[in-house]
Amino acid sequence: MADHAATHAVHDPNIGTTGLDHRKMGMWAFLGSDCMFFGSLIGTYLAYKGKSISGPSPRDVFDIPLTSYSAALLLASSLTMVLALAALQDDRVKVAARWLLATAAMGLHFVLNQVYEFWTFVHHHDLTLSTSLFGSSFFVLTGFHGAHVTGGVVWLLLLVGLAWGGRLDKRDHTKVEIAGLYWHFVDIVWIAIFTVIYLIP
Amino acid sequence: MATPAAFMPGAKAEVPTFWGVIASWLITVDHKRIGILYGSSAFIFFLIAGIEGLIMRLQLARPDNNIVSAQTFNELFTMHGTTMIFLAIMPMSAAFFNYMIPLLIGARDVAFPRLNALSYWIFLSGGLLLHASFLFNAVPDGGWFGYANLTSSQFSPSHSIDFWMLGLQILGISSMLAGFNFLVTIINMRAPGMTLMRMPVFVWMSFVTQFLIVLAFPAITVALILLMFDRFFGTLFYAPAAGGDPLLWQHLFWIFGHPEVYILILPAMGIVSEVLPTFARKPLFGAPVVIYSGIMIGFFGFGVWSHHMFSVGMGPVADAAFSIATMLIAVPTGVKIFNWLGTLWGGSIRFRTPLYFSLGFIAMFTMGGLSGIMHASPPVDLQQTDTYFVVAHFHYVLFGGSVFGLFSGAYYWWPKITGKMLDERLGTVHFWLMMIGFNVTFFPQHYLGLIGMPRRIYTYAGDLGWTFWNLVSTIGAFTVALSFLVFIGNVIKTARSGQVAGPDPWDGRTLEWSIPSPPPVYNFARVPEVRDRDDLWLQKYGDGHEGAPRPKPAPVTAAEIAAIYMPPTSFWPILLAIAMAVMISGLLISMYQVIVGGLVTLLFMYKFAVEYHRPAGGNRH
């Protein structure tokens, strides 16, 4: 038993005595913590909803069709993420890299949409960080979500780089799976933010 | 594994050079070394914060004193509180998490050794950034809980609050990274046979603490981000003129701040739960109940934050709810105290220094708990809040509780960590000086508070009736300081001529006493199989009531030791921590520094992530 455990550890130091992967468990712990992070930001937004004393109101500035398109992009990117993982598990590295790239591209499109949205708010609606409580809480909440997506895009692109460099194959599926966990989480958080900020009047 | 590791039999012992030793500590990923780094840094910060406390007591020793100005006094209590909580008690607990958790669960390291090193270096950079404020004469002065909107640019235009805010943010990152690491370590690295209910109670309390850390710190992270945006980028979160509500800060801060209280006390409770059974030579009385109580405390800890805010006027419903929840939390705490007393009851007690400190913990923490129940009641709290009564209360739980518990652990595990026994006589002197000094310092503060002395005043008039007890309190504070000089003397004496401890000096009950002191780098030559919470005790004295000792296992072979995999050292943790510190401190200097620091941080994160990723066509490391 002890011998077996020792040799096992040499083969993969990432697997613990429960048989689970340390890194995957660590990512779940991080996501639990990140729930509290976004929970606090969303709570702040809700606490200040309707409390602004100047500046444009949410109804005046939101472009719901554009944001819905962004939301659809992000939701669809979860599918390509799953396809990337499935392809890698089948050892189809090139296909996996393509799906990872597609995921990153949709994430990047989402972020660019957000940049455009912020730009129109600032230049067409005079809504900035310091205009009102709405401006402050809106930009900080959605901005931190956008930062999470951007971080995810960089992560996915680095994985694509590893794949193109011949350094990613079937044995690394856990690494892609963990990136996927993060990606799906960011996606789910967007569903909450989209609903709370844009859809609930 | 091409080159033989240094710990293997037959490996060449190189004579280490001075710089070689320094470098080996900078790039270490060994949980024991990181534990020592945490412990020694924390002790230095503890001394700094203690000196700040002494200066405050000198200033208050007599009325109308002018040793320090009002401004300096504000800086002193802010830095004293912030340093004690984030840079002394938390990292002292982290030192025990690092050093002891792998030993107690029969593991060879933590789940993420490099992340562990990264946590330490980020912690150190946060502490240094906070203390760099002294060099720039911009010492934080907004109190440890930095209430909005005193911290706004309007009322605190200098960089003082920036140092505090950024320092705390960095320390939070460090704590959360360590939290993820220890959660995974405790769940995933337990030796075969160690079910959750067979985990030593210190590990259990640490486990609950990690949950609190990873779930509570995001709230202060957000509170500090909002403050940072208010101060640097002109948002209005804490600006009443724009409709902003300063109470938002108070809620976010205390949603973190109350679980933080349990983050500070639960590890000490865990230590006491290890020390008492060892020195009473009995199993912990009702150990499962102690564990459940710890979980209850952690759970309820998230539902009581507003009892710090009774005086803001939240209305009767909120007051009643938070008051009841707060009183409820006294139940599991009280249960634990009875469990500890039950452990001592009928035991064959050996009075050694660790036991003295644990007994001190029980007595002092009970007193702090009782005054805590007093201000769980809103009407009573309105009388006591912002007075010295509250100062007395939280020093009874944090000093009388956490610090006594942590020093109990220090005396208990010192022989395991260094291989030498701390001197018993000096240890006893340390205990009694600290016990007497502590009570002389803080007990009169209950009375001072009740007769109306507010906290955080830098001086007072002579005709208020506060003079005598303030002088007594100051004398007590210097007695406490003397006790720590005795401790330092004890450490020096022990290092020079301490008695060699051997693997099991206390006739211990848990796995750490089954291996040499100090432990070899791989901890366990053979991963143990665990059958009970007090596994070593049962190995020595038999399973069940009349069993014989378990048969000795076969000796460990050189081949077994050669097969041990230990994570290699890495310089990326310290480089990454430096890059992050450069990026974050750039907010005080120049945006270019933030951008360059950010790009370097990203690069180093990538290097950190792929350090052991195989090259193209290679095999897994």
C-alpha cells in the first residue's frame, strides 16, 4: 500500500489520496470564493439601484439588443469550450486548438462589445465612473466581469499556444478542463449580471 | 528524477555558503521552511505592533500627557490593530498551518508547494508596503476598520490611507491563495485511513478557518476595491453628497470582519485541543462535539456581522436578529469550554509550559466571551460601544485567547520544529509574567470603559477619575513586554544550550511525534496508515482498552526513501510576488509602473504556470 502510494505519487503528484486532482479542487475553491466576490459587487449594485441623484438612468443608456448578442456569444462559447475538451480527450489536438481558439475569439468579441458599450455610455450619454452611483456601480461590476473574461481569453490563448507548439495533448486534458471550469463560471456570472442589471427594470 | 535528491542516503553533503543558505530560503517550497518564515516574520511584526501599543500606554499613563501628538496617536492605534491582526496573529496561525498540517495528516508537503511560497512572499510584500508608509511619513491613521467616509480623498488627502488600503489588499490575496491551498491539502492529502473524523482537531479547526478565509476575504476585497476606485478614479461609492452610503463600507467590512474574528481564534482553539489531551494524557473529551462546535461557530460567524453596528441605528428587527444570532454563537463556544474542562477532569495532568498557556487561554477566553455576550445585547452595547470596555473585551479574546493559544502551540511544537526543548523554568516565568501583566493591563479597562473613557482618545483630563487605572494598565503593559523579553531570552538560551528533544518529548498522541525532530525534508519515510484520531498513542499503548501495542512496522529501506518524490525548488514564487508588489505599489507612484509591473506579472504567472509543463515532445515531469 505504502509502496504503491509512493510510486503513484511519482507518476502524478497532482492526484491526492481521495483520487481527485488537486488543481481541479483548488479551482473549485477559487470559484466558491469568486462567488462571494461577485456577490458583494452585485449586492453593492442592488443597494444603489435607483439611488442616483443625477445623470442618465439605466433605461436611457442600455442597448438591450447589443448586450443580448454579447450574452449569446458568451453562452455559445461555453459550448465550444466543451467541444475543445472533448476533442483533447480524444487526442485530436488540432481540433481542440481550433475550438479553444473559437472560444477565445467569442470571449474577445464579448470584451470588444463591452468596450464599445462603455465608449457609447461615456461619449453619447455622459455616463462615467463619477457621474452617479449608477455609473460607479455599473462600470465597476461589469468592468470586473469583463476583466475576468479578458483573463480567460489570455488563458485560452496561452493554451492554444501550447497546443500549436506541440506541448498540449491528451495527457493535459485536466489543464483544459480547469480552464473550462473558470470559463463556464464567468459565463454563469454573466447570466446573473445580465439579468440583474439589464433585464430587471 | 535524473539527479539524486539531496536528502537521499549517499548524496554528497555540500558545505553551504552564506549566500547559498540565503538563496535556499528564497527559493524554498518546503512547507516547514515556509512555516518558519511565516512564524519569524509574524513575530517581528508582533514586536513592532507591541511597541506601538507600549507607546500608546506610555502616553495614557497620566493625564494631559504629551509624549505623542494626537495625529501620532491615531497612527499608532491604526498600525497597532492592523499589524496585530493581519501581520502578527494571522501569519502566526499560518506558520502552524504550514508547519503542522502536513505533519498532522501524514503528508509530505502541501497540495501546491509553489503557491505556498507565493502566499508567503505576497504576505511579506504586503507587510512591507504597509510599513513603508513610515518612510514616506504617510502612516495610516483611519483605525483598523477604516470607516468610510473618513477614508475618502476629501478627509484623508495624503497617501496614508492608500498605503493601508493597498497593503490590506495584498495581504488579502496572500490569505486567499493560502486558503485554497490548505483546503485542498486537508481534503486531498490525508494519509490513507485518515477519515475526516479521524483528523486531529487542530486540523479540523484550521479547515474551518480556511473556509472562512476564502469566503470572507472577497467581501473586504470588494470594499477595498470600491475605496480604491473612490480615491483614484473618482467613483462615488462612499460619497454621501452623491447619494452614496458610508454604511455600505461598514456592512462589507464587517461581513468580512466578523468571520475574521473566528479566523483569528479557531486556530488557537485547535492548538488548545491538541495540547490538553497530551498533558492530561486523555483523549479530547467529546472530540466530535468540539469539531461540530467549530463548524457551527464558522457557520454562524457569517450571520452576526451587524452586531458591530448596533449604534448606527438599523432598527429593532435587524438589531434583534443580529443580537439573537450573536448570543446563539456563544452556545457552541461554551460547549467547547466544557469539553476542554472535561478533558482535564480525571486526567493525569503534567504541568508543562504548553499546558499553562492552554489553561490561560481557557480562563482568559471565557472572560472575553462573557463580556462579548454582554454587548450582544443592543441596549448594553450602546452603553459600551466605543469605550475602553470594548477594548478590554477584544483584548481578552484576541490576546487572552489567540495569543495565549498560539504561544501554547509555540512551546508545544518548538521541540518538533527545532529539535530542542524550550527551557521550562523560563517558560513558566514567561507565562506568569504574561498572565499577570495581561490582566493588570486589560482588566481595569473594563472599569475605565464603564465609567466613560472612550477608546482612541490620545489624552484625558486629570479630574475624570481615570488617572489611577490608566497608570495601572500601563504598568501591566510593560509587564507583558518583560514577559516577551523572557521568551526571547528563552529562545536564545535554547538555541545555544537547549536540551535535545528527541522525536516524542511530550509522549504525544498524533502523527507528528512519530518522526524525528526536526523532521526530515520528506517528513514521513513511509506514508502512515491511520486508524484513529490519536493514532500514535494507540500505536504506543494499544488499540482499545486492553490492547497491546501495535506490532512495529518493518524498517524503512533505502529504496523506499529513494523513491520519494519531493517538489523541486522554484524562484518563480518570489519573482512573481515582487512583480505584483511593483505593479500594485505603482498606483502610488505612476501608471507606467502599474502597466509595466502588470505585464511582467502576467509573464511571470505564465512562467510559473508552465514551469513543470513538459517541453514539446517530452514526457510528463
